[in-house]
Amino acid sequence: MRNKLGHYCTVLGILLLLAAIGLWGYNYYDANRADEAAQNLLAEVTMQQSQQTQESAIAKAADDETFLGTLSIPALGLELPVYNRFDDNLMKDTVCRYSGAVDTEDLVIAGHNYRRHFGKLSDLQQGDEVTLKTMDGNTYTYQVLALETLNATAVDEMTSGEYALTLFTCDYSGNARIAVRCQPTF
């Protein structure tokens, strides 16, 4: 009986190990797919930015499928296109405007914690630079003021405050949100 129980435990352990390897493999694949999608979108957005006039950018801003612009975080080596609206499916490819706007100085941008998206937000330091180039060609430069860890359900805390720009993502456990609070540089 004891030998049979040991055999079952060994088989169960092997199955759990295979499941863990499969989950890791899927996450690795998905992160690479997201990186490739973001880079393709970045090329498209950069080309659109160079071709658009301010008038056409304003007209396109009403369209939910357009981009807000490109976000650059030199300290992390990141440059990503930003969708103009939040959607779980869109966020699988790149980051999205979660709420607010540049002109009202309450912009919140959300992204998955893929390593080539917002996975390294917690590595930012106070004083690091963040740049947003909007589709109308305007460039806004921000400086990191603070990093916060918030409860996963703290939506009001995420979108409130005196910050012109907030970047956020989940931590790897999914139980908390990492928020990077930024103010414009003048």
C-alpha cells in the first residue's frame, strides 16, 4: 500500500512539474508575441505621427481605434505605442490610455507586466524621465516622482491624485498594482 501511494505521488509530482513548465512556456510565448506586436504597432504609429497634421490628429482622436501616441521610458529602454482607449484585448499588444487626458493633467496609462511592456516599472527611480509624443506631434516630458504599490482593487486611488501622468501594471502575483506617479518637467 505504501509503495503504491509513493508511486501515485511521484506521478502526480511529474504531472504538476509538466503543468508548471507548460504554463511558463505559454507565458514566455505570450510575452514574446506581445513584444513583437508592440514593435509592429510602434512602427505604424511612428509613421502616422510623421504624416499627420494637427487637424487630422484631432479628427482621428474621436475614433476609438486610434492611438494616443508613443511612450518612451529611456531608463527601461522602452518605447511603446499607446492606444487611445482601454480594452483588455488591445492591451495584449501594447499599453492603453486607462483614463484622463494630457491636457487635463490626469492621464493614466495601463499595461501588462510583460517584460517588454510594463514588467519593469518597479525598476524606475525618482527623477527618471518619461516622454509622451502624441499623434498631433506634441511632446510631453515627465519626471518620476514616486512609485506606489496599491491594492489590486484600489481603482479610485489609481486614478485620483495630483499627478499629471500615472503608469500602472500588476505585480507578478496579480494581488497588487504598481503605480508610477509622474509630473511634467518645465
